[in-house]
Amino acid sequence: MTKTALFVFNGDPMCFIHVLLNALDMAQRGETVKIVVEGAATELVPALANEKHPLYILWQKVKDQGLVAGVCKACAKKTEILEAAAEQGLALLDAMNGHPSMAAYRETGYNIITF
């Protein structure tokens, strides 16, 4: 079975939508997929909780399907969205000096795609 971790650093909603769409597509095809929100993309987290945001419905779908691994703890702290992440029940990932570890995903058989 294919396992893919989508690391999204880009905070542009036009990029982020492709992460969401690809995650849903991969999951629908029976693949294991996890989204890791990193860098500038963490700034989107509070906005994505707003029902009026254009990506709200897709964001809810990936969360409901358990496709979001979590948010980079160091970046969430830097972008001041720790509270928003907690309110949405998102895990804070900090295995590598406060950041998520790509190597840990690779060690467990995940392919890594960055956005």
C-alpha cells in the first residue's frame, strides 16, 4: 500500500487547495496519506476554521477523515496560531527540534511530497 506524507510549507491558498484535493484523492484510492502543515502554511489554520473561507469544506473533510497529521509546533508558535491549532484539535508536531521530522516518515515507509 502506498503511504504519502504531504508537507505543506506554502501559505498561498491556491497551493493549499492542491494539498487538500490530492490528500482526498489519494485516500479515496485506498492510499495512506497524511498532511503536515509547516512554515508559512500554519498561518492559514485560523482562517480555515471560518465557514466563509473558500477552503473550509475541504479542510473539514480532510480533518474528518483523519488525514491531517498535525501542525509544526515551532512554526505554530512563531506564527502565533498555537491556540487556533488547539481549538481545532490539531496535533503539534515537534520530533525534530520543535519541527516535524521527514526522516521519521520515511523510516515508516512514507513517500514525501512538499508543497
